[in-house]
Amino acid sequence: MNSYHQYLGKVEAGHFKILLPVSEAGTYFRLTSMDMQVAQPPELQELHLDEFEGRLVMVSGRAGVEWIWSAEVLEVAGLILTAVVDRVLGETVKPEVMA
């Protein structure tokens, strides 16, 4: 049985790249608000992350193979915090994110 977890990640090219927990770091997921047991494609309730591109996002849900199911966006970090985390992790801060 999968339990709900919280994930910290960054939106890159519309996908959610996990930073924490470390055991999942670097893995890309798509998010759906649909429950795992529903017999429908997860794309029907996909959470589109375009508006959060380049930002840190805290998500709650259940990770599967490609999807985080029953996903809920808990918080979106501002530009300053995102830039600080990028610097700490050695990632390049994209100029369009800072615009």
C-alpha cells in the first residue's frame, strides 16, 4: 500500500524533477490529481505545471513509475528562494526565470 508523501522538486520542461527525498532525486514525474485505483488514463486529470516553469514546488501525493498520483501542489517557491537553491545545488539559473 502506497502512502502519501511530500516531494520537493523543480519544474523543468513541464515535468516535475524531484530534489527531495534524496532517494528519488533527479527523477522526473508528471502529476495527476487522479487516484491510482481509477480505471482511466491519468492524463485526464493531469496537473499542468507550465505556470511554475523553473520554480521549486512542494507536492503531496503517491509516486508511481511515471506519475505522482493524487497530487496536490502545496506550495510554490518565489524567485529568490529558487535562485538560492539553484546556486546551492550548482544548477544554472536561467535568465528567463529571473525576468
